[in-house]
Amino acid sequence: MLELQNVLYAVTPGTVLRLEHDAVRVETGTEFRARFPLASLAAIVAVGRVSITSNLIGRCAEDGRSVVWLDYRGRFLARVEGRTRGNVLLRRAQHHAADDAERTWRIARQVVLGKLQNARQVLLRAAREASDPADEVALDLRLQRVTDSLTALDAVHDVETIRGIEGESARQYFEAMTLMVRAQRETFFFDGRNRRPPRDRMNALLSFLYALVRSECESALEGVGLDPQVGYLHALRPGRPALALDLMEEFRPTVADRLALTLVNRRQLRAEDFEELPGGAVYLTDEGRRTVLTAYQRRKEESVRHRLLRRSVPLGLVPHVQARIMARHLRGDLPEYLPFVHR
């Protein structure tokens, strides 16, 4: 039985997190700020100049609770896990599948299928809500191109072509991002995806949210005993969590993109929630990160219908459900990996 637990996000510079009996004690300088029972926490995420004592790190590793560090820009830095969990035979099956060209492209195709179906839902919703007829026409055009990519996937039997379709559909989707911004369009103008560093406010927001989703997917995979480094859509590279990046593809539109658009269109984020550094890099401010993290936690608590389970589950649990589905497929219990599609 999966249970949705909270994630403790520490964002205030100078914060220290300590282990106090069976709880996390939060201090800033010499001031006591809060206390959180460990039993209620699934993970701890430290953003920026935040310290975590070795006792707390060790306890979290022992309990199987992940500890993640992001820099103040929201870029992933590191993650601590305890002992490797799961059956070694499952990881052997995962590695064998990665060496099998047919199994690789089949899994990669399912991952992209889920991503494009969810991207299509975001575009459909934006087209329905568009107030400008020109925006609606432009959104319909991008929607048709993403739909064409979905159709093209049916005839593809190699991973390189699948990656090409995914890349082109992503380009079409991101071309529509500014059209989906209905409020503050000049402030959140989006001229394509850029990162390392992000050069505009929308990219800064997306990069921060993607880092959060990536962390959730890594934890979900570790939780079922899979190796986050060995994936199928994303090429294997040292230090790259390829399977976590695979898994997060289906959650980018559903979790990150929709939340980013909601925060902007409801004016919950404004220009003053971002800062531009010398050289043109743009990042969220401390207050901006707090706003995003609060909304992200609430989004995870929303219930969504899962087509395989045939019942509603909190969105925050879906990465864990999908990790289990991936494990079942790799063990041979399911003929195909079934991605999460949000309706």
C-alpha cells in the first residue's frame, strides 16, 4: 500500500537541519524554526545554502528516505540513498533489456507515447481556453503536429528514429508555450527551451520544476529496486540517471508544464519573483522558490485517474506507481510498459 508523504523543502539561506530524536529540527542561525516528525517525511530537499547534519543524513539513509541537494538556481547537485533495495534479478533483467535492441526501442516508444499524449492534453486545454482567435489557430497547428508525431510512432522500430520524433515534437510543443501564457505574456515570453543557465523567466521556472520531478523519479525507481542510471530512451552516460529521465518524460507536461502555466496565468508568480544575474542568467528568488514549492506540494496531493489501476490516486504517488509498472514489465509480468496518461 503506497502512502503519500510530505517532502521537506528547506530554502532559507543559513538553515540547518538536525536530527532530534525521531524528528527534523530546523534552525536558522540560533533561532528554532520548526520540527517535523521523520515518519511524515518521504524526502528532504535542500535548496541553496542549507546544511544537513551527518546524523540526520545517516538516519535518512538507514530509513530509506532520500536527501536531495539543489543549488539556489534549482539545478540538481546530489542525492543520498541508503542500501540498494530490490531483487538483484530485477536489475539483471533491466540490464539485459538495455542490451536488447528490440526491447529498448519498445520501451522508448512507450515512454514517448506517454509524453506526447500528455503534451497533447496540455495543448488541447490551452486551445479551449484561448481568448485570441489567432492564438487558437496557432495552438491547433502545433496540436496537429504533435498528433502527427503520435501517429508516426506506430511505424517506428528503432530507438534513434524515436528520439528524432520526440525531439521534433518537443520543438513544436515548446513553440506553443508563449501562446499558452495568457497573462503577463511580455514578462514570461518564451522563445524556445534554454538552460545551463536559463535565459528567461519561463525557462528558469521550468528548469526548477524539472529538477523536482527528476528527483521524485529517481527516488521512485530506487524504491522498487531499479537502477536509475540504466535507461532506454536516453543514452547511457556516466553520472546520468537515464531511466529517471525516461520516467520523467511523461510527467513533464502533466506536472511541471501545467503547474508553471497555472502559476503564471493566475499571477501567483510575477517579474519580481525572478532575478537576472550578470551574463544574462535568470533564476527564481528565494520567495519565488517558496511559492513554487508550495504549489508543487499541493499539486502532488491532487487526485488523478490511473487507467491501469482503474482508480484515483494522488498525483505525487504516480511516479512510484509507474516505477512498479516498469519493474513488472522488465520482469516479464506485463507485455509492454504502460505510461501514465493524464485525462
